[in-house]
Amino acid sequence: MNLKSLFLLGLASFTSAHFILEVPTSIGFDDDNLGLAPCGGIDQNNRTGAEQTNWPKKGGPIGLVTTHAHAVWEFRAAVVPFTNRWVNLVPNITQTAGLGSVCFSNIPGPKNPLWYGRQGIIQVIQHGGHGGSLYQCAFVKFKAFGPAITVNPSTCFNDTGIALEWGNPEEEHEH
């Protein structure tokens, strides 16, 4: 387990369900504003100096560290300049156990060919047992071609005890 995981696990007893988006690179992290949609209080329209990940139609991994053992994860995307029109990338995924690093190995890109070659945002939402939702985002450029992004096991992995159920329609959330 890495140092960030140990630090977050230590915070778990003092905080409500927080998470840190690590892969792709988060546009920013503000612990006090994670509950503010759409990107946890970070301006989703300011790309100045921001890292951008190419996101192929075939998808790629989303890696994060969570301090909540039970959550429902939602992965959505928007294309610039329409950053208020979100599209679900996969059905919600339920985390039923575990704390620390979580890797969702292949979240596909959007199916709409009009998005290819354009800048966009991937939004990660954690619906936790505390009754609220937490948000983080990553800047991406959607690509039509190319293989899925390969998982790097040193940056995207599941800690021991992580249990996931993919596509639980009973836990879908409205926005």
C-alpha cells in the first residue's frame, strides 16, 4: 500500500467518504468542496496549465484512493463547450468492501462520433453511505481510434479487500 493510501486510511475515521482521483490526472483537489458538482469546487472550464489525457473510444483505467468502504461510483463525460451536458460512460459500479486504492480498469469513451478529436471532461462521482455525493474531474481529449489505454499496475491497482459489483441498476442516481 502506498503512503497516500495509508494517509487516507488514517483520515477515514475523521472524515466522511472522500476520495482522490489519481488516474487520469485530476484537474484539482479541494477537500472542503468535494461535495460541489460538477468537479468538487474546481473550475472545469479553466484548462490553463492543466494536464490532458487522450481518451480513446475503447477507453482506459480510472484509478483513485477512497476512504469509504461502501460507495456507488458513477463515471460521466462532457464535451467542451457543453460542460453541463453529462453522458454516463458505464452503468454505476458498487463498491461493497475495502478501503484504499481502487482501479476501474476499462471505462470506455463516449460513443458519439461528434465528440472525437474534441476536448472534454471525465467526471467521477462517489455516492457514499453518508448520504451525499463527492465529485472530481479530469481533462481529456476524446479519440476515435487507438487501443484502450493500458493499465499501469504501479498507478492503478486494487488494494486487498476491495470488492466491486459492476452495473447495479438499483443504485442509479439522477442529476
